[in-house]
Amino acid sequence: MSKCESCIVKEFNSLKSLTRDELMRVSACKTGKVYKKGQIIFEEGDTLNGVYCVKDGVCKLTKLSENGKDQVVKLVVKGGLLGKRSLVSNQVTNLSAVALNDMEMCFIPKSEIMKDLSRNADFTMDVLKKMADDLKDSDNSLVNMAQKSVKRRMAEILIYIHDSFGVDETGYLNIIISREDYASIVGTATESAIRILSQFKKEGLILTSGKRIKIEDHRSLKLIE
């Protein structure tokens, strides 16, 4: 497990605002954790005793809806910090986190993070900015749900996954997501998501192989209304 002060991952999150001495202290207290694809990292309503720093892999954050289904709220990638809002608010988690592929994470105890929040103004401000960004993303997501068609939202999530996570050697999206999760992300029924992806395939916009998806026509996908 690499030391925090020399870990490139810290450049992607608020840990970059810590001093070298603070990073060394955090590094001495953190523990490495490995999660397999599909494994639950934490569940909605859990009490967290620290934050998780994503070193490698991708997880989904979900919210249980009134009908008992999990709504995918966000995908979190390398560099993401999980659980900071729960620590700052001193409340149980509002979301669940599940690994979408094999993940490597570092767990930093609550006591260490709270020390830095109380002593390092730059770190505190960066954490607050990240939380404000999350709220902004949530607002934008609500607007998208209300104003954009399901086809448009599906096209956008495919492009987002392509641009954010890249493709494998055969051109298929690196991140494999179930049709249920696609439906959850865009806010529609699974049957509707399957139908839209089948339509995209017939129109030559994508190729599919099982759960895997390959974008064939980026330009046309971006023009979908």
C-alpha cells in the first residue's frame, strides 16, 4: 500500500490540500481494503467511522426509493472520497455504495479526518467545495430528468461512461453496467432501457455483446433529442 504523500490519487480529491506532515500522519493510520465486483462497501443507514479513498476501480452510489428499488445516484471513480458528507454532518449514510468492478480503496479513520477539518482551513474549504459540487450535480440531474427525453438521457450516459472510463482493446466500454442500472441512472423502467438500447443498436449507434456496449457513432448519439 503506497504512502498518501506519494500517492497520485490524492491529486484528484481534497487530500491534496493537506500538508506533507498531515498526509504522513493519515498514511500511518489508513488501512487498505479490496472489494470484489458486486460487493457492498456500505449500506444506506450505516454509521461510518471514516472515509474511503478510491485508489482503483468504480463504484455506484444508490438510494433506496419508496417502491423498494435502488436508484443509481452517481458513479464514483479513482480519487473519489466516500463518506465525507456523513462525517461532516455526523449522520448515518444517506446512500449505499456497491463495487461495479474489483476495487482497491484506502480507509481513513474518522478521528484523523476530523483533526484535519478542524486544523487545516484549505482542506476544510476543499471538502466544502466538493460537497457543493455534488449538490450542483444533483440539481442538474433533477433538471435533466424533468426536461430531457429518456433516449437523450441514455445517449448522454453512454457518452459519459465512454469519455470518463474509456474502452478496452476491442473498443467496448471499460465499465460494464447491467441494464437495470442503466435504467436506474436515466430514470426509466428496465424494459424501456432495453428497448432504447436495442433501437440504438438497430440504428447503428452502438454494438452490444452480452452486457458489453461499444459506441459506433458518437456524432449521431450526441444529436439524439
